[in-house]
Amino acid sequence: MYPKISLMGYRLSGSRCLGLCLLLTFFMGCYLAALPIQYENEALPNQVRHRITAKQVLKKRLAVLVPFRDRFEELLEFVPHMYSFLNKQKIPFHIFIVQQKDNNRFNRASLINVGFIYTKKDYDYIAMHDVDLLPMNDNLPYEYPSLGPVHISSPQTHPKYHYDTFIGGILLVKREHYEMVNGMSNNYWGWGLEDDEFYVRLKDANLSVIRPNNITTGTDNTFRHIHDKTYRRRDMRKCFNQREVTRRRDRLTGLHDVAYKLHTTHTVAVDGLNVTVLNVELTCDKSKTPWCQCPDPPKEPVKKS
């Protein structure tokens, strides 16, 4: 005979046990909720909040503007060199080759104006950069010129030009300052003087040109000048009244009235490194600047033997 077990009593005991467990869980939850949260490091909550709410300061973007015509050998050296140089400084940049595609004489200043118009919405500052001048000293700073234009290729380090007001070669200008002085003059067809006129514009706007400090290299080893003057002769002709006009400050032309057509834009890879090529046709008003096309010098008669 097996003993009889009362199921009624068992159910009654189980209900009481379940009720006790629920009651204890409720009181323990209330107790824990009332306890303050303890941190091993009291500054930790503030540090975490700071990381979440702080906004990262983004670096300013640089548009490297290279006025260009028929200098492909130099370009093949320029692009890989500048990619390597600027990547070391961790500068967000892109190279724009502003190529003149017309029959007029080369106009460096107008091409820079066109490049600025094309890039100003997306870039914070420009480098007006000759294709044949390669910086070799890693301490030359291409960072954002917040205080004023920065002349990278200073007279103390440029391989050829050493006068105090020289600002050619490589000049950094932020977007607001370039617009403030109305860009560069459009009167300079042929080689030379457009950067000297731009210096006067900066001076008239009370903008001081800043040059790199603590550069220990000199005129022989700060830059590599890859221009071959025997192969690439500069167009230094002066015709009509060009000499008279271009020696004066130009208060009329500039960024607002540069006349051009942008025919095409292309992304071109040089050693796998992308640059943007702008194919530009500059328009010349011969009633104002007839020297955009100097007449060819008369040929000497062939002497008969």
C-alpha cells in the first residue's frame, strides 16, 4: 500500500511559495532602483558626453590651379610629386589643370580666374601654382592661409626671382581674399608682370603677404625648377601699347569680367593619380588688348649666293 498524498495541500503550498517570490522580487527591484549609480572615475560621464556632442573641425579644402599650355613633360613630373608632397601634410586637395585652348597668347592670370570660378563653391582656398616649380622642402606649409595670402616660393628661396615684391610661382589665397581684390587682371597676354600687378591689388586691399618661416634651405635646394628655357621659350614680345598699359595698375578688369568659354572637362589619370583638366577658350577684345595676338616679326629676305 502506498501512502496517500493530498494534491490540494501541495497546490496550496506552491501558491504561497510563488507569492513570496514575487513579493521579494518587487522589494529588491525597488531597493536597487533607489541606489545611486557609482563610477570608479567621477569625470567619466562628462568625458563621454563631450565626445558625443563635440563636432570635429574639418580641414579646409585646397584647389591647386595650374595654368597650362603644351607642358606635358612637366605635368608628368608635377602630378606625382604634388600628390606625394601634399599627402605628407594631410591636406585635402585636388589638382585642376586649366588648359588654354585658343589661338591667343598665353594668359596665366585669366586662366587662374577661370579656375577660381570653377572651384570656389567646393574649395576654401587656392594655390596659384606653376607647373614647372616643385617644392622639395617638406616644411613649406600649404595649409589654409587664414591670416592672409601665403607666398610659398619666397624671394629668399625661389631659384630665379629675388626681389621683395615678387609673389609669383606658388601663392596661396583664401576664397574671400581672392574675391575681395576681384581676382587677377585680364590684360596680361604673353609672359610676365601679372603677378606684380596682383601684388599691388593685395597691397591696396591692406592684405599683407606672408612667407614661410624657419626654412633652412636656400635658392638651390628649396625647389626644383624643371623649366628648360632652350626648349620652352617664354613669349616676352611687346606689341602695340602693351608695355605702357601693363606697367600701370589695372582697376577695371578681373574676376568679374574674364571672358571665356569652358568647352570640356576631363578627369585624367597621371600614374594612376586623378586630376581635372578644364579646356578653356579665352576671348580677346582687340579694341582693349590688341596685344593678345602680336603680329609675327617680318622675315629676313633670303640672301642669294
